[in-house]
Amino acid sequence: MSNRNSIFSDNISVQYRGLDARLLQLGNGEVAIQFGPDGPQTIILTHDDLKSEMQYGHLLFPSEKVKTPGSVKLTPSAILEKHRIDTYVKINREMVGPNSAKGVGGLQTRRKAIAKAAEILNDKNPISPSTLAELCKNENEQTLGAAYKIITKPVRARKPTLPERVTLCVLSVIDEEILLKLPKNLSVTHILKVVKEKIKKLNQPELKAPSRTWLSKFLKKLVWKLLPKSGLKATEFKKLLRNAHRQFKTEYPLQRVEADGVYLQLGIVDDDGNYLGAVTVIFIIDVHTRGILGYSARVGKGEDSSSVIYAIRHALCEKKEGTFSTINGNTWPFHGVFSQWAADGGSAFISVPTISYLTMTCGTVVETVPVAAGWLKPFIERFNLTLRLNFASQLPGYVGPMDDQKQLEYSLKENAVLTFPEFKHYLECWIVDEYHHTPHSGLGGKTPYEAWEFEIENGWEPERPYHEENVELPYGEQRVAKVSGDAFHLGVTINSLRYNDEDGRLQDIARHLQGLGHPPRVNCEYNKNDISKISVLDPRTDEYFIVSSVDFDIREGTTYEELKIKQKIKKSLMSRDKPMVLANDENLANKKSELAAKNKGKKRRRQRNAIPEDLVDAINKQSESNSQTPSKSFTSQFLSDLSSPLDDVEDDGGIFESD
């Protein structure tokens, strides 16, 4: 049995629909969900029911939540601060109640919670309501809870000690000489010799090879977690080093994947030339073939769970022709469920939505490496350097790494010429047409495409994700939205965007909820990397369905950052002074005064607005009346029309003679 928790494990801690419980195997394909003494009664479910609950995120495995690397050690002051934060969050949760969608509460509720917590803690400097809201949000989204910023190791600004091309040479040599060959004896001198030869072939005299001491320390970092503090013999070190290298050795594709984000100093503009910001891309690479399984890109610095989930979805799903850009007409065959996921401990990679999505789509083993420890995921680090040197450097507006951040932002804005769709087009063309078809030294001279096709020809096939039809549903950010409109015909609004479906399913759900006495609110999921559509949970069937935006300006693939920029530009344009050509016209002012004097003392007659239903009823009644009246011939109708006016004329005073 696998050592990781699953629905087939026995007596494990789970979280079922937001409540802590234990999962007990009963046999015959059934399990019991047993809650605590203050919880509801025990629930009996089948394995199929549990798979469905896990698919929709109702069943989580808290024991699988990623911890910080190694044991968590806090200073006495940090312990007190964590207790202080937990107290504020706990009291706020008690006041908000279990029915709150986010557990944050309103401003007044948070103020009351702060006052109560400050009294209990005797806190002379209580936190602000906005800080409490952020802590409650972290409690929901971070696997380490509200105090995760205290627990996690702060990331220090990293300044590269070697040029990027030199670092790429070192990583490539480690890939070729160590990870590929797995030598019995590791010689730092030999590795340094190969690095110098590779740097010399670049024909750039300004590039210098690293020192032997630096290279030795860099190699030891590969196994820093396995090395004891003292008393290690040379033979023991070599044995541990070989074992550590084997953790990167794979036997088949998708056995291990690595993920990381890269911030490119490349400015992006919109279609009108307005500056949007720099771009951040998250990649997922297959270690065995070095092929790119999937990616996601967003405008802005930093990584979020929506981007990571979007990249995972892209990696899992088959990439059909026409869904990506290519100049040479190549395919993008890399996809499928992977067994082991390696990423750093950034908040986007260890968030609750990310871990839940990984669990319910492929049940993969999650391996978290320390932040700023790229040597523990060497393949994606090498790819990131290749991306900068061979792709980003060819794009107009790429300024490269710079130390002065203020100067960097200024330079980015000055040199930004590419739009976001243009960037994605060139990125996909480079991946599909160039990178996947370039011989790789770590693959023995094969290209990533050839390595993948070799495994396919030898009988290996990628595994499709469980419930594949639901994998492509938007996921990452949660929101409870109200179905608006008197007849529930206006859909839902999220981030100032309105979403509605042509089939009227949202309207039917709202009417169903109203009939049960519930407010017309639905659970929605969306992804910041594509806000053109959302997922809505149908409470009648417990199934998600896609609802698209009705805003014609929002095209498929529009990101949340693009929307914010558009809204900001629109607000700025709408705030301009309007030309008031009629406001100061004297003639109009005199006419208004005359009219006001004329109507002085008169009251406006009230009129009832026409109701469309009444008009329809009146038309229907008139139609029925016309159908019941016998039709006249043309002659009788004509004579009747001629005689009708004369019949109504009064006495003519003897002007006309009677017959």
C-alpha cells in the first residue's frame, strides 16, 4: 500500500466539507467518516462517493499538507507572536460563525473581535481590522495557517555570484556528468575541467570559470539535507552523494516533474500601448524527457495559486492542434498524470487550493524543497536559464537582469512594445518548434520530442487524469455570488464582470433555491489567468458547469491583471471633465424661467407606466374578439364605411331632399 494518504488508507485524518474527521475502512467498498464528539453523526459512504467528493474538493487530507522543510523551530518571541495571531483569528471565527463563506466577517465584526482578543491578551497594541482580514484569509488559503509568515523562512534578495551563462554551463555539466552517468567516484577536479572547457567554447573572454571551492560547496548543497553535522568519512560522503543523485534518476516519463516560476524583465503593453507590467511565467518540466508539460503566464511580479493551477491543468490535458502557436506545424505531445511533483515552498505552490487540486486530479506525491534552493530541482533551474538566454534575449524590450530595481522598472516601461498575446505566441513557438527539437546533452544527444516518442514507441502511454472532463473547469479562486435580477435573468457578478449562460441554468438554480427558502447564491470558481469564464456548482446535482462572461471586451485568455488595468484606464477616462455646452446658455435659462412661472401652482398628472404583461393580455383579447366577429364581404364593408358618417350627421335643415 502506498505510504501517502488516499481514500483507501485506513484510520487517517481527513477534512470533510470543512469539518475535521477520521476515515475508517469498513470493507466491501465502504468507509465511515467519523467526526469529533461535538460534530455530526458518523457518515457511511462508498469509495465511488468519496472519489466524487474528492473531485469537487469536499474531501481533503490535512496530513498531506506540506510543511516547511525540516522541523519548525521558533524563537520565544515568535512563539508568543504566533499565539497572539491565533487568538485574534480564533475569536473572529467564533463571532463570524460557521456559515461564513470566507470566515473573515464584516468590519464591525472584526472590530468587536479585536476588542475582545485585546482584552484577553492584555494587548496594548492590537492589530487593525485590515490586518485581521489578511490573517483570516491566510488561515483559509495557506497550509501553515494564519501565522505562516512567522513559520516560513523569509526569502532574502538573491544576487547572482556568477553570470547566467556560467551558471548554465555548471548546471549542464552536472546534468551530463553526474545526473546522467551516476559515477561511482565524484571528482570535483574533473567537473571543474569540463566546466572550463564548456565556457571556453562560448568564445567570450569576459566569462570566467568558478573556483574549485565554490564548485565543491555547490555540489555538497545537492545533499545538504542528508549530511550529518560532523563525523562524516569521505567514503560515507561519496555513498550519500550517489544516493542523492539517484533521486533525480527516472525510469519513465512523468515519474517526476519539477515546477518553478521565472520573472522576466520584459515589459508588456495592451493593444492601445498602455504599459501593463513585466511578465511572470510558471513552467512544469518532465525530468525524464526534459519536455515542457505545461505553463502559465501572467502580467505582474510574483506567483499565485491560480497561475500554478492553470499550469497544472495545462500539463495534464492533451494539447490539441490549434490550441497553441507553432510556426513549423509541430505538435505538443507532452501531457498526462505525473507521479511526483517537486516545487519550492513558495506560498503559491503550497497553498490549500494548489495542494487540493493536485490531490483530486492526479493524487501525486508532493515534494517541497526550500525556497532559494534551486539545486534541489536542477532541471527546471537549467531550463529557466536556457529560457532567459535563448528566448527572452531575442525579444524586443527585454532588458535582462539589473541590480537597481527603480532603474529596472523605468527601463521596462520605456522599452515595452510587445502585447501579452504576442508574448504568448512567441513563447509557444519557441517551446514547440525550437526547444523540443534541440538536442539535449542530458538526454545523450536526443531531443525532448525524440525522448518522448521513443517511450511511446516502446509501449508506454501517458495516464489520463481522473474525471478528465472536469480538469479543464476554471479553478483556483472561490467566490459565493448572488444571481441577480428580479427574474434571476442577469446572472452573477465577480470582479465587476457579469457572467450568464444561454441555457438559463443559473436562472433555474436561483428559482430552485428560492423555492426552498434559501437565498439565490451559488458557489463559483475562477482562475485569474483566464477570467473569460467561471465554474458554477449546481446544488441539485453537485456538478460544476461553465458560465461565460457577457462582456464583449473580455476575450478568452484575458487575465485578472489585464482586467484591472482596463478598469483603471476606463475610470481615468470617465473622470475627465465633460463639455457643458448648454449649461450656461442664457436663452435656455430664460425659457425655463418662463415655463416655470407658467406652470406655477399646477401639479403633474400621475401616470402609471405600461406593464408589458397587460399589453400582451390586451392584444390577446382583441385577437380573440376579432376572431369571433363574422367577416364582411368587400362590398358590404365598403357600403358600411360610406354610410357610417351620414348616419351620424344631425338634421341638415332641409338642404338635401329626401327620397
